[in-house]
Amino acid sequence: MAIIVNLDVMMARRKMSLNELSEAVDITLANLSKLKTGKVRAIRFSTLEAICEVLDCQPGDLLEFSKD
């Protein structure tokens, strides 16, 4: 996939665990884990907005396009 999810990088920078982010964003741990590993095909803007708010970042900090 050409879209790379850098969620783990932002979580490390904010010293936040997957469990903490899951609770703060109100998303299941399983879905957040899939997002973190890039095994999702879509993300709702409301979910992306909530993650950005909690991690104090921009969508571009989480998502990256890479030409293969």
C-alpha cells in the first residue's frame, strides 16, 4: 500500500500507549492496532480528527504517501 501510517511514531513522541490512546479516542484496541500496523483500508475523518486532537498533531504527521 502506498499510504504509510506513522501512528506508532507519534505515539512514541507523545509517550502514549495504545491502551491510553484507545481510551482517549474511544476506539477499540483491535481497530487502533490495525490502524497502527496499516492493515486498514479506510479511516473516518472523525476518527482521524480525534486522534490528531489527542496526539496534538496534524493528519500529515500520521499519514504519508510513498511511491512504490
